[in-house]
Amino acid sequence: MDLQHKLEILADAAKYDASCASSGAARKDSRGGAGVGSTGGAGICHSYAPDGRCISLLKVLLTNACLYDCHYCINRRSSNVQRARFTPDEVVRLTLDFYKRNYIEGLFLSSGIIRSADHTMELVIAVARMLREEHHFRGYIHLKTIPEASTALIEMAGRYADRISINIELPTQQGLARLAPEKNLARTQAAMGHIRGKIDERHGEKRKPDAPKPPPFATGQSTQMLVGADDSTDAVILRRADLLYSDYRLRRVYYSGFSPIPDPSSLLPIRPPPLVREHRLYQADWLLRFYGFKVDEITTDAAPNLDLDLDPKLAWALRNRAIFPADVNKASREILLRVPGLGVRNVERILGARRYTRLRLADLLRLRVPMKKVLPFIIAADHTPARLGLDDESLRARFLPPPRQEELDFDASQPVRGDIGSVRSGEL
Amino acid sequence: MRTVVIQPVFEEWRKSARELLALRVPPDEVLWSDDAQEPGLFAPTDDASPRAAVPKVPPAFLDLARSVAAHCDARRWGVLYRVLWRLTHGGESHLLAVATDVDVRQLQQWCKAIGRDIHKMHAFVRFRLVGRDEATGREQFVAWFEPGHRIVHLAAGFFEKRFAGMDWSVLTPHECAHWDGNVLHFTPGVPRSAAPDDDALDDLWRTYYRSIFNPARLKVRAMQSEMPKKYWKNLPEAPLIAELIAESSGRVEKMLRTGLRPPKPAPNNAYLDSLRDLDAPGQPPPDEPPQTP
């Protein structure tokens, strides 16, 4: 099989992994070295496919042959997809050739599990080792690791990679038992805990000044959760994500709406992808990480799934009208972050500017604050919302999107998955 | 009213602005105009302008000004001088903190446009292999790019750091940057025809682009907001976009029509057996997310 055909199969096999971040790595570059590569900036999306996803890394599987039988996965052993396998040398050459043409930020290497977790990890590590040690490659490397691999191999992967990840896949053990019988939530979290320990050891600030520096290790770990493959509610998904952020210090949890795959499994009939649900989960994720929301504020017992028609911050504000309106000239940062339509950066701008001037609506307009959205929730020097505004039970109806004429299309507000884009999309 | 004609580069504006400040010329008495001639290749070095007489400005203003200077809006010099005046003579030394101020907001928007232009240049430049230096053995690459503003000198440092191990040139209509392993240097702009059109690797790259695309999640507007059409003509992958969009619904239809495949029994494999042993009863219960009470 020629290289082009292998690339076709092994990129196709890798495209269901949503992660594409190339930011957050330690600062390094190729000056004074023998090769190419740099990391440590904001991360760059070198292209975009018509699915709206950024193309930042050469994202491929080493092989799509797999012992596991995860029913949402095109590469499961029951699938009759055509199988292929790169040699480590082929991946190294592709990475360097693509990198030198500025097509990519680096390599995201994953693999189907062949023979055993350790054997597979050794093959993946061999590619990273060749890139780093033989070709002096200083670009971005993201390695997918296997929870059941030995800790020594995970540590070696972390030594060459800028980021490592283990996919949690589903938020509950019941879901895994049914759809990914070889995977196990407790083992995955135990491996994440080990990785977190290594990251803290290398990059944490607790080390004594005279203690020897621990060996190099990736600066972060991330994971992916499938949405819509099992019947987990958004509340269950977000609680799992919250736990991964707090207990394992993940950089990112990616949410991937289960989308049709060729050759679907009889255990998991395919349905059209719930793209807007995925989008709402990303918005909720941002509320957890950047807006000071607690996970239990985002959904309610009565409605454990996010409102598909309203963004989760607006939905929260409508449930908690009593704390509004907030005075943009007086309210605390915490309260301003809760105002629908005010993003993190505009809150900072408001806090900076109001030390010197009384803010009026024209000032907010200049910051491109969405006025229709914020007006019922704020007081400004020249604005007090009509009282009935916030008492009005039909307020929700005011914010609902107009009836759609054409096909569902949520493109405009879809979060972009590179970290640079994420900052932008975080402005709810 | 006086008219100040400068070559449109930051250093020229700074020199003139210092002189005007020293003479206490208020901003509404100055008309700024770009010298019609192309700027010199090398930024003019600081001369003996009355530096000591210039009041201090926040370093953030200089960063902002350096970036805004690359913008092609003709009003930029005037707004920069007005903000400089307000910072130094207007009693508004805190001005940059007032993001809602009309002038500050304008500068920040220009600065953001420059940042985006630089970012897109870093993203969408495509190097083409043109040969190998016989003496050094280093590979030589050339790229063509059309930035929206005069940003080549601001964007080039990134390429030096990233591609130190190869020789490269980035050619643009206004300014070109070159790296030979030792020195980063700049030459005047060249026409498109000076750059090679393609590279032997482009086919493999297009194969990758085609294969990584998921036809089940078509989001054309999301793609275009990040990769506007004006960049497409210099991207080797862009000619695929139309056909990928056109084919996508048929590909999804086909997936939806596919028969469901039953699971295969596990093969005889020692590793899979060991996983089953791990899952056997007696293992600690998996950690479940807290359920809503």
C-alpha cells in the first residue's frame, strides 16, 4: 500500500478526535538547533475543513487495526473498515515534510491497540523519540496514551510530548461497560491521576530551589467525551467534566457529538449529530472555567439537560432574575461575569474604564456588547431597565431565536477549537 | 495648521511626533500624510531628535503604536498623535485603561486587526521546496503571501524561530523577508510570478485535508469566518473545498443506509484476557459522578 493510501485511511480513522489544540506548550524554538520547530505561542490553526474544524496538527493513527470493540468507533475490531499501518519512519517523514511547508503545528499521534497496551505505546513513543532525538524536532507533539500501559511508558511518552491525553469517552462506567467493554472509568482516572502527578512534579511551583529538576514532561493533559452515544444527561456529562478539571487538572475536556460513521454497530444505531447540544456543552464548560460558575448552577434537577434554544448563561440569568439588574458602574467582577452578553474581556474593560469614567450605553456599544441581550440585566449611567422587563414571564420568549426558515445552522456561534479561538468563543 | 508628510513606518512617525511634542503642537493643528514613495528598506535609525525633551509614555502605548503603524488606515497617525498628546499633555496619563474611550477603542481595534493579519500570515503561508544549498546542504523554501497590512517585519521573527534549520524567503507584494541561517533580512516587494506555484508535497497535503474532513458535520460558515475566501487563492488545499461540500450529503446518506454490523467475538489474545481479569469482581467499584439528590 502506498503512502498516500495509508494517509487516507489513517487520517480518516483519526478524525473523530476533536482535540486540536497546539497551545500551552513550554516555550522552545529551533534557533541554535539542527532542525525545525517552535512552540509556546498561542497555537495556530493552519487550515479549516468545511466541517468548521481547525486543522492544526497532523492527526493520524499509527494503525487503525484494533483489539478493542468500542461501538461508537469506526476502528473497532468488529468494523470491516480497511486497515493500514504506518511505519514509524513514515510518520516521522510526513510530520517533518508537512511542518517545513507550514501546513501544521506538529503531530497528534494515536493508535488502535495492537497486541497489548504496552506494545502499542512503545510504537507510538518510537515515533516521538525519532522526531525529537534524531531530527531535533521542536514542534508540537500530542500523544494519545492508553490507561493500561505501564507507568514507565506513560512517563516516556510525557517526556517527548507537549500534551498527552486519554479519552474518557463516556461519563459513566455503565456507558463504557455497554459501548466500550475493554475500557474502564476507574483505570482511566487512575492513569490521569498519575499523569497529573508527573505534570505537577515537573511544572508545579512547590519544588525546593535546590532540588534537582525532574525529567521533562508534557505541560498538560486533555480528554474527550462523546455526547449522544449513551443516554447520559448534560448534568452527568458536566459533573464528570468538572471532576476532571478539579481533581485531575485537565487543560481541556472536548465534547464530541456522536456523528454518523461508516459501518455502524448494531449496538449503537447512528443518528444525526446533535451539534447544537455539543455547542451548549462547550458554552457551559466555559462558564465553569472562566466565569466562576459552579457545576450545579448550570443545570437543575427538573431540567438536567441544557436548553438548546438559549445559551446556558442566559438560561441561568432567567432562572435567577432576582440578582439583576447589575449596575455596570458598581457591580463586582463576579456579578458582571454573570450578565448575559458580557464576556470575560469586556468585563475587564468595564472594570478598568469605570475607575475613570461613568459608563453609559454608548460606551458599551463601542465595546460591541450585544445590547438587546444585556439591556434587561444592567443599569448604566443613562439606563435603568423597565421594571416589568425582569418580572415579565414572557422574557424567555424574547430571547428565543426566530423560527428557522432553512436547515438548522448554528455555524455562526460554533466555538472554534484551537485555544486561540476558544478565548474568542468564550465570550458568551 | 501644519502638514507632516512621513514615510509610513513607525519610526518615522515617532520621530515627527517627538518633534511636534517638543514644540507643544496640539493634535488638532497637525495634518498627517503618507509620503507617496515606498518606505526605505530598512527602518530609519533614531537620529538626534530631542529625545530628552519627550515625556515618558507607558510602554503599552509604544507597543500599540508599533502595531497600529502597520495598519493601512490613513487616519492612524493622527489618532496616535492625539492619544500621545492626551497621555502627555492632556492630563490623562491613565487613558489606555479607558477602553471605552473613542480614540483608545479605535487604536485597539486597529491593533487587533494587525494581530489577526499577523496570525493569519503565520497560519496560511505555504512554503515550497525550491532546492538545496550546495555549500551548506540546507533545504531552501520560498513562500508567497498577500497580507492585508504592512506586517512582514512584524511577522518575520516567528518564521526565524520556527524554521531556523532551513533557508527560507517569504515574498509579498510590499516587502519580502529572508533567512539564511544567520541573518533575517528584508527586501522590497515582488510580483506573484517571482514565487513558485506548487510543491511536490501538495498532493499528500490535499489527501490529508480530504480525509480529515467529517462530512457528517458540515459547517461552511464556521470555516469561512476563520479562513476567509481572500486567502484561498494561495492555499493548495482550497480547490478541494467545493467538491467536499458537494459530496458531503451523499456520503452521509450512504452511512445512514449502511446495514448495522453485529459485534465480533473477542479474539484469543492474552492482553484482552488480562483486561477481563482486571474487571473481575473484587475490584474496587468504579468512581461514579455524584448523582443529583
